[in-house]
Amino acid sequence: AAHPRRFLVEGVRGEWTPLEEAVGRISTGSVVPYPPGIPLLWPGEIPDEERIKLIRGLVCSGIEVVGVRSDREGRDHKSPKGYEIRTIAAGSLSAGAVRNV
């Protein structure tokens, strides 16, 4: 994982990445289902398959998930395709910026 400061203060934005391609990349934004408003991903965390599956399930259930966008006009909540989160490649930060948590 990387320190959240890089994303919250220094402004590293990353790129919109399809959920199915986000596993193993570094999240540059928070992902928060609302309600209850408790983050599933925080900037600097590396999402695993289980967390992406949870995010996908929430979106497909029609729950609003802040930090997830649809790459298409009309959302079909039953389809898991077409949803994205902001990430950067894990190898794109210097060795000192990445730490194990």
C-alpha cells in the first residue's frame, strides 16, 4: 500500500480503471457505500478480488457507492460491467512511497 498523503494532499489522481482490472493496483480515491458511509477502500490501499467483488455486488444491488463511476449513460444495476474506480499501477510509485500495511 502507499501512504494516503500522496493522494489526499499531494493530489495524485490516477486514472479511471474498470473494476475487473483494479485488483492489484493502488487506489487513489476512497470508495464509500452510502448508507452506511464507511469506506471500503481508502487512498493508498491495494484492492483484492474479495473487495472488488463486494463493491461490484453493492453497485449491482442499486446501492450508491461514492468513488465508483459508470462509463455509460444509463446504468443497468444488474450488470457488473462498466463500473470504474480511480487507481494507479502498483509499480508507478517509487520504492520509498510504497509500504506494507
